[in-house]
Amino acid sequence: MEGQGISITKIKQNLLKIPTTKLSEVGDFIESILKKTESDRLKRVESLEGIWKGLGFERIIDLESSLRGIRSESEKNMLDRTQKCNS
């Protein structure tokens, strides 16, 4: 049985080989696995809820939408950089 680090490395290498047209399918698949799996790591992240309370984020009208946009933009930028490095 392979170690976790080796498995993650192989998955990352294979992700770089996936055509960009199929990346959304991979993302959907990963999200479906995460929704079905209640791992300790995800529970620990949830336990941090409220950590930013009182720091001014309350003034952002639609915080969740803003965060989703920032995450999406960051993800796109990272994928673009990765593709540039591999080409």
C-alpha cells in the first residue's frame, strides 16, 4: 500500500494531464466525494466558524458571494500558472 504523500503526488501529476475541458467534471467529482465524506479535517475547519467575527467582514453585503468569486479567481490564476509552468 502506498503512503498518503505518494498518492497525493500521483493525483496531482495526473490532474495536470487532464484536458481543460474535463476539469469541471473532475471538480464536480471531488466535491461529491467531499460531501459524502465527513472527515475530521473538514470538521476542524467548521469549528473555526466565527473566528473572523467583529473584524469588519460584517460590512460586506454579500460576503459568501464575494468569497466564492475570490476563490474562483484564485483557482483560475493558479491553474493558469501551473499550465504555463508545464508547457
